[in-house]
Amino acid sequence: MSRQLEPYQLIERSIQKKFHKVLWTPFITAIKQYELIAPGDRIAACISGGKDSMLMAKLLQLLQRHSDVPFEVVNLVMDPGYNAVNRQKIESNAALLHIPVTIFETNIFDVTSGIEQSPCYLCARMRRGYLYSKARELGCNKIALGHHFSDVVETTVMGMFYGSQLQAMPPKLRSRNFPGMELIRPMYCIHEDDIIAWQRYNDLEFIQCACRFTERAAAHSSDGSSSKRQEVKLLLRELRRKNPDIEKSIFHSIHSVCLDTMVGYKSGGVEHTFADCYRERGEMEKEAAE
């Protein structure tokens, strides 16, 4: 008689079997292509309680179990001021998935709730700072965030449409304020639709958005779709009907930027104008001709 699998084992099996091609394979692809994990790393997997970060933690757990590369993972949950329901949801999901978590409290929601201008920007900066600080305190050299392929594409489009700049979301980056610390995005190549499909297949329920500001905004919005990211999501969905590969094209475009055709660009905080670039190329061509 075969042994009956526990719920967490069935969830793990779904990743390795049914969703292997769309979850596990792109996860491993990102790890290898962008060299996200090195021997001896101690990684803080930052869990917000949503579907993305929970899946990321499970993927890292499975990788740690089967990888020849030795590394450690600390599943870090920062409580910015969740209500009791959301806090309990995070804890119960972590237990269901057999993900051991380290939880620490902050007062971020209290601090940002009274801010009228750019509360999301301040909240994001404070979250990142607290996560880096706690991760370093726990001996980690990297923090892992659950941003995925769809986040990368949407961020690129948002930068063009609303930020007047061509700016992507890199798969990893070095912290400026915390020397020796890096941020990695292991789900960089995983599509959000596939994460949702995995969630539904396993009948999992994660917290959507526990932000107090978002809750207030939604309460005063007639359609609940006021965010720029949501606008871009809907736009990409519409474009995908005519061109199913539209998001892949955007994703690949940030991997093959041709600077010679750019009118201007910024690197290392230094702005390079068209005139500067044109003059430099002219001087190089002149030297080559001589």
C-alpha cells in the first residue's frame, strides 16, 4: 500500500512534475544565467505573504535540498504592521508549506500611514532597509525577492510611459547602503500566469495586498484599478491578444540594448548626452582611421 503524501509534499510534487516546465525550469535558468547563487551564500528569502514570495521560498528550499552547490536559506518575514488576519494567514501558509520562518516586527505602516505624498515610495525604501539590516544581523550576504518575469516587463513599460526613461529591473544588484550585501531575484524568468495556475491547482490562498494605504485607496475608488501597474497589466493583456509574444519581446529587448542608437543614457549615476556620445564615437573613428 502506497504511503499517502502530506499536503506540502503534494505541493512540492506539483512544482517538480505538473509545473516543472513553467516554474522549476525557468527558476533554474535564472539561477544559472545570472549567477544568482554561489557556494557558501546565506540567503534571506524575503516573504511578504503573497503568492510570489511564498513560491520563491519553496523553490529555494527545493533547490537547497537537491543542489550540489552548498548554500543556506533564512526565510525572513517582516511584519510592517499587518492586521491579525493577515499575520495569521502568513503563519498558517508557512506551516502548510513546511517553510520555517523568522518573523520580526516593524512600525512601517504607522510611520507611512500619515504621509500624503509618495507613501508607497517611502514604504518601499523602509521595507528594503529593514530587510537588509535584519538579513545582515542574521549573517546573510544576500536577500532574495519574489519579483518575476511579468514584474520585469511591467516595470520596463511603466518606466517608459510614466517615468520618461528606459529602465529595467535587474536580476541582481549590489546594495549601496549595505556593503557586501546583494539583492537577487530568483523568479526573474517565471511568468505570473504560471504562478497563479500553480496556486489554483493546489487550492492555496495567500494574502493579496496588506497595505493600509492601498486598502484606503480601493475603498475610495469606484473600479479599484487606479494603480499604474494595473493599467499596464491590462494594456499588456490587450496587446497579447494580437501578439502572444509581446511580453517576451519586451523582456528580450532589455537584454540587447544597442547604446549606439540611444540619444542619451545614464550609467553609474552619470548622464551621457547624444552630443557627448556622438563626439566620442567620432574621435574613436578618427583614431581608427589614422
